[in-house]
Amino acid sequence: MNKTTIFGALTILFFIVLGCLSSCNSNEHSTNDYKPDVVLEWNEKIMELAIEKDGLLTLNGVRTEAMTNIAIHNALN
């Protein structure tokens, strides 16, 4: 996979997560409504994409993973 494909996949993943979380009304849901398995699945997929991107040699994929995890954290909290 080339850089454009990976960036596109991460961008799509980010907007899917953002769309799913923005449709939730924080007044109707508690933190107990979210299962941690979903976040673990997202992390596994992001790590797969990071490894495919550069084999974790230049830390570019790791940086992208960190930014995505920060976005997930901010969306859930």
C-alpha cells in the first residue's frame, strides 16, 4: 500500500469514528454504555496500518496512530 492509500484509509476511519460518536447524545449515554472492545479493535486496525505504512522504521505510522488515539480519547471523554 502506498502512502496515499494509507492516509486515505486513516482519514476514512477517523471520520467514521467521529460520525459514530457525534451521533451519540452525551446526556443519554454513560461511559458504561461503551464497550472497550471497540476501542481495542480500532487500535489493532490502526497499528496494522501503521506497520504497513513504514514498518515502524520512521515513526510516521506511530505518529499517525498517536494522533488517532488522541482523537478517539477526546471523542469518548
